[in-house]
Amino acid sequence: MRLHVSPEARALGLHHSRAWWLTADAPLLGGDGLTAERVAAAYDAEAPLPEGYRKLLAGLGHPEVVPAGERLRTLVSTRGWRSHGAVVDAVSVATLRHGAGIGLHRLLPEDDGRDLVVARAAGGERIVPAFSSRSRPVPAGDLVYGVPGPDGGLEPFAWLGRRDCDSAERQVGADDRKALLVVLGCPGEDAGHTEEIGATVAGVLASVRPDITLTPLPLAGGRAGD
């Protein structure tokens, strides 16, 4: 599997998307999560988040949608921190610190040999959002990423646009020991931004789940910024 960003997605400013395989000796969803005190020490709740995430949504035609990082900061400040286990918590810490919406997805055997593609929806894609059982159409022009299906269309792992959701089919399961971590980045930030997000996730996991290894996906065509 390689990461391929389409020209239409690059035109939105996604020049530095990155993805990593997560592999573990034990199920990924196991292990104790982070305490509220540790999470509070891991990021500055008053630090500004990159404007590029709002620019990305505006470029998709959805300036009213609040980016994932802002939403999570508001949720934690109003409801308090709730742990969901070491891996999910590490992803949440990176979102709180850097503002990025970060995907964590289950891999299937048939994904071998298929590229992960970031693209603008053609209009025929459908997704069953996580924690739902109802399939929804993805409007043409919204942002999706996933793998090519047998009919030549894209099987979305995630949808960003009018909604921001992951695929229910691709939720990491209780016994999974391998998953895919996806960071799209945003306009106006360089490669260091997305690399730092991956480093944050890796750093948290090194202290709470040292059995988990992050391996970068190769980039189709070389560097994402080419």
C-alpha cells in the first residue's frame, strides 16, 4: 500500500498528507488510557490552532463546519476528558495539540496491493458512518480517502465536508493488531506539521504501549510535496 493524493486534493492545499501503519504485539485497543492530568499537560489549551483547517473546509464549500481540533478542545473544556484507551487517547492528544482530524482505520486482507487514495468525491461514493448502520451518499466535491473498489470507485475510509466521519466498517476492532493512521494536514503548513503529528502519537504510545510500532506508508510518486 502507498499513499496517493490526487491532483484535485493537492489543489486544496494538501501537499503533505502522511499515513502510518500501526502494528502491535497485543490488540491495539487494549491497555490503560491517559489520565485527565496527563492530557492537560500534553497540550496548551490556549495555543492557536492552524488556520489551514478552516481554510480547507472553506475550500470544500463548508465554511460553517468547525474543524476537528477546535471541536475536541471545546468538548474537553466543557465536558472534561474521557479516556478511550491508550491508542485512541494518543490520537486525541495529537488532535488537541495540533488541530488535525486524524483517522485510525482497520485494514482488511483485500487491502494488500491497493493504494490509499485521497481525492475529491465523484458523487457516487457512499459511507456508513461510525456508530451508525445507515449508508449515506457523499456529495460530489467533498473530500474522501480510501481504497479503490472492484467497480473502479473509491471505498471511503473517511469523509470530510458537510460531515466529518469515519467508516463504520473500518473501525478498529477489539482483536485488531494492525491499523492505519492517516493525517491529511491542511493548507499553509509544511511537511513538518504532519510529521510532528505522527511524532506526537508515537511519543505518547512509546510511554503507554511500547509494543506498538509506527511505519510510514510510502508516498506514490515520491515526496507528498512534489
